[in-house]
Amino acid sequence: MTLRLTPDDDGIARAAHLLGQGRLIAFPTETVYGLGADATDSAAVAGIYAAKGRPAFNPLISHVQDLAAAQREGVFEPLALRLAERFWPGPLTLVVPLAQGSSVCDLARAGLASIGLRVPSHPVARALLARFGRPIAAPSANRSGHVSPTLASHVLADLEGAIDAVLDGGPAAVGLESTIVAVVDDHAYWLRPGSITRDDIERTIGQPVLDVVSGGDENAPVSPGRLASHYAPATPVRLNATRIAPGEAVLAFGSDLPAGAEHALIVQNLSPTANLTEAATHLYIYLRNLDKLQASAIAVAPIPDKGLGEAINDRLMRAAAPKTLCN
Ligand code: TXA
Ligand code: MG
């Protein structure tokens, strides 16, 4: 049985208590819902991998209350400090070298010498972290390879019975997972696009963010979760669709529909006014909806690759890729 907890003092206290007992709790963040466990308890963290069906070589993000708590777990060079001060609390994950004396268990980091840290801005996540007082390891609260949850009902659709409770905080405001940047030896590396854009990061640090090239610089960070198909519905996803075949479900963007859209099974528009922020909040909800219709494919209209569009197109490319390794 999975408890539904209201996001008030009582619900948060019960969630924190369950975490302390090594249980699994889903909770809202501003990006997507997280599946949380005590990051210092390897048995609890093992439960996350089991509930999600996630490969254990793919590390988890540790969520902490503030920068001071993050600095007990990771080493913040000047570049990482600047990013943390500018964007925390908020939808940015920083991968930094592990601090000596870090309390986070090896399994949460998949044994890496680095750690992914994030200070979420969602008031329920912050209240839970304050009440719990230790880092919370949390991947997105979906089964491995499924679309990330932006509503408590999405969490339950995937994980009912497999987790102890879900704190229902309503819809996630951003709708896409956090931007991930690794900071190593005074260089910043781009690990995952999100609502904080590459431009935002580069403007803050005053230098380019480097891409991680496989077989490239041996000091560059590894990115175990990036090799992969991810965020995938069961229905095949077809990108940059400018012409629709009968029987397809259409994910439109902007006021111009692709040719033949009138023969589609259904048309859902991510943003009729071509607003990328609105499109991000709708992306996972609409992918879940369209995946229920037995359409021959989900045909996605072209989406501009600027700003937040980079993150939306990244998730769509993964949704369309062959399924191999997932989060
Ligand atoms: O918005 C988010 O980031 C959400 C919410 C719940 O915070 N979480 C999330 O977690 O998306 P997950 O596990 O689905 O994705 C985390 C990504 C994975 O691709 C993982 O490989 C990467 O972060 N990651 C975590 N620690 C890392 C590390 N030490 N080095 C490299 N990549 C790391
Ligand atoms: Mg995920």
C-alpha cells in the first residue's frame, strides 16, 4: 500500500519519519517528482534501484537543504560556488568531487568519486529536507525508462505498492528534469540540458561550458545516464513531423499544425502560442496521454532548438531512441 500524504506539517513530518526508517517516499520538486530515500543509508538507497528497476551503475542526485549542506558532501571550486550561489535553490544539479567525510553512501553515487548535488526550490521539498536533516537521494519517481512524473498520479501509475508514500504537491512547475553541470579542475561540463540554459550557465561563469566527448579528455567527468534511451513512451515516437499519417497521434507546437493533422487520431498542442516554458510543463503529461491511445506513432512537430528548446528536444530525442539504458 502506498500512502497519500498531504503537503502540510503533518504529512511532511510523517514523510520525514518514514525516510528515517529507511522507507521510500515520492515528493514534489519544481522539476519532476523525486523518489526519495535517506542518502546515507545504503539499504534504503538499494530500495530505490529495486523499485525503479534502475541499473546500479547509474548514480543518483543527492538533494540537500542549502549550500552549506552541499559543501559537507562535495568540494566546491570557485566555478561551482558561483553557479550554486546564482541558481540555488533551483533546477540545477552540480556534479562535483566528493568531499572527505561525505555522509552519502557509495551506492547513491554508483561508486563514483564525484557526487551530484541539488538544492530544490519547491517549498514541500525544502520543508521535507529541513525536517529530515540529512541528504535525500532521489531520481525521478518513475519506473526506469518511463516518462518522468509531473503529477502525484503519474508516480502512482508507475510505483503504486512499490513505495511507501507520496507527498502530493500538485503539478511540477518546470516539468523537465534539472540541468546538470559537472565542475572539474575549473572547467564546467554540460551533462544534461534543462530549464537553466547553457547561455545562463556561460553568462554566470564567464567561460564556455564544455561538451563531454567519449574517448576525449581523460579528466572529463563521466556521464553514466547520458548514454541512453530514456523518458520513453511505449508508442513509437517520430520527430520533426511535418506530414501526418492517418492513425498517428500528433504532439503539435505553435499555431501551424503539420500537414495532414486533420487525419490524426488526436492532436495535443504543447503550446499553441509557441511558448517553450509552457511546452516544457506539458511535455510529459501529453506524452503519457498520447501513449494510452494505441496510435501507430506519436508524431512530434518541429520545436526550435534555442534556450529551453534544447532541453525539450533532448528529452524528445531520448523518447524516440531505441531503448537501452534508462533512468
Ligand atoms: O530534476 C531532477 O534532476 C530530478 C529531481 C527529482 O531532482 N531528478 C532526476 O534524477 O532527474 P535522475 O536520476 O532521473 O537523473 C539524474 C542524472 C542521471 O543521468 C545520473 O547519471 C546523473 O544525474 N548523475 C548523478 N550523479 C552523477 C555523477 N556523480 N556523475 C555524473 N552524473 C551523475
Ligand atoms: Mg529519471
